[in-house]
Amino acid sequence: MLNRDKEILKSLSDLDLSLTMEKNARDKYAALSKYLDEHGLDSDFYPQGSFLIGTTIRPYRDGKEHDYDLDVLAVLKRKKEDTDAKSVKNDVGNCIKESGIYSDKLEKEDRNCWTLKYAEVADGVGFSLDIVPSVDEDISIKNDIIYSGVSYSNAERTVAITNKESSFYDWLTSNPLGFGDWFLEISNQHLTTEMKSEQYKNFPCNMRMVFESTEKIPTYYYRSNLQRAVQFIKRHRDIYYDRSKLSGDKPSSILISALVADSIKNAPFLSVSDIISAFILGFSNKSISLMQDGRILNPVDLRENLIERYTASRLRNMDKWVSALKELMNIEDERDFQKSIHNDINTRVFSKAFETPTIITPAKPWKK
């Protein structure tokens, strides 16, 4: 009998951020935060995005895998009314440039962040840290978000991040920490003590020596079934859109994470495959609560439509992608399911049984 969860988890085994690399990344951004503090930039650093919610997956672009991209929020302890976006962005960047440790790792300034590149951290794989400078958002904006229907605890974590367009700097309202709280509250409903014990057995010896028991290891090192489901869906998205030559149309990771979590928020302890299927069903019949009147709302800022800038063509492509995911999940035969996993998720699994797929035409990206 086909055990979909077993095959799905096998496909993700070398795509997730390893525990060693995750600890390495956390240690590095903590050291950077300390460095900024010591040089007069009092700040708090937090993981954000997929790094925060435990859904990081190895990036796939142009037919091959790349180093991990990890986002880190740097919240400077300044009042927004006493500073400006250009000062916040450049104060962080200039401080990094002055460091003998960090300057040679610094990439070109990006729109919202400064990127530090760490090459070949483990097994020939590296990661980049995208440092996003920010300050606490105005209370008036937080109140507007609360009035939209968001809880005080989530809205309170809203920040203003810097945004550069050409040579002009401005603020953007963002709430990655509130989103993390929202997502992880749902995620923890799909992480049992038994799951933690089983995962603990596979932790590297040095990790087990440091933390001694499952209870002492921070929850962010474990993976719930929701997190695994999001990782699988994101990997399927990346390869589907890459092979279809539609990478610019990919739905964002925050959009996927919000939809998947919202689709099962009232149904705890589901399997990975059940969560994926619930997302497919909810998305297809538009029953996910965040999907309202042709919009998809941000759960921690209900004023925001996450697909506001999506064209009709991009939305149609998203429908086609979800249909392709559904086709994969509806496979009943074990060998056929393994073959699809091998071809469409991770060619390193079941490699002895199946050949690597040939080039796929854009018209039918999932057929040989």
C-alpha cells in the first residue's frame, strides 16, 4: 500500500536546511548583531520568512540547485519619526563595510537588504544572509491593522523596513515576526512529542550532546507536518515554474505558506499528505478563509491583498500549477508515485530505479 508521507519525507531529506547549517546561520547573525551593537547601532536581530517559520528549502533555478537564501530582520532601536529610511539602511551597510570580518562577504546593495554570502559552509553548500534593516512601525499604522481584524499581539510586531527604488529610499510596512507567530501557532498543532522524539534520534551527535534531551532543543530545530507540507509544495512550485519557463510568475513563499496554514488551521494532527491535499482542495474551491472576493489576504495585515499585483495570466498559471500538484498527489501506484517524486521533486531519491527526466517542454512541464 502506498505510504505517501514516507516518500514525501524521503524526498525532503537533503533539501531542508541541515541542523548544523541552521545553527551556523543563527550563530553568524547573532555575531553580526553583537558587532553592530558594539559599533553604536543598538538593534535586535530575528530570523524572518522561511528561516523563521521552518520551511526553508534548497533554491532551484535554471535547472539546478543553489545555496540557501536566509532572511534576517535587523530592528534598530530608533523611533521612526526620529530617523529616515536612507539613514537606517546606510548606517547598517556602512557599519558592515567597515568590518574586516564582513566586508569581503558583502554583496551589492539590494532593494530591501544587505546580503552577506557564506560559500561552502557544509558539504560544498553555502548560504546567504539577507539583512533587512528596519525600525518599529508607527502606532497609528499598527492601530489601523488592529482595526482590520488582526489581534493586538500580532499587529504589535509590525515594523517599517527600508525600501530603495533607484536612488530614493522610503519605508514599507511589514510584519514578518507577526506572520511567524501566526504560522507557528498553527504549525505546533501538527508537531507531537512522539515526532520530536523520532527526529531527535536523527540529530547529529554534537547537537544531542549540547542539548541533552528533546525538551532542551529549541522547537525551531524540529519540523512539523505543516512545515514539511509547505516545503514539499514549494519545491514542486520551484521545479514546475522553472521547467515551464515561468519563473517570474511563481507565487511567493509567503502566499503559499499563508494558504496552506489557513487551509488546516482548525484541523490538528494531520499527516503531511493530508495537509497538501487540504490545501489543493481549499485552493481549488476557494474555501480557504483568506481567499475573499478575488483577493488573498495577509493574515497579519488584513488590509493587504497578497495577489494585488498578480496579472490574470499569472493567476491562471497558479491554477495550472496547483492542478499539476493535484495530479501528483492523486497517484495511487507506489512505483508511479516514486517516479513522479524522483522526476519532479528530487532526482537524488529513487535514483537507482529511475533515470533523471529529460528536458520538459513548457506546454506540458510534467510529461516526458
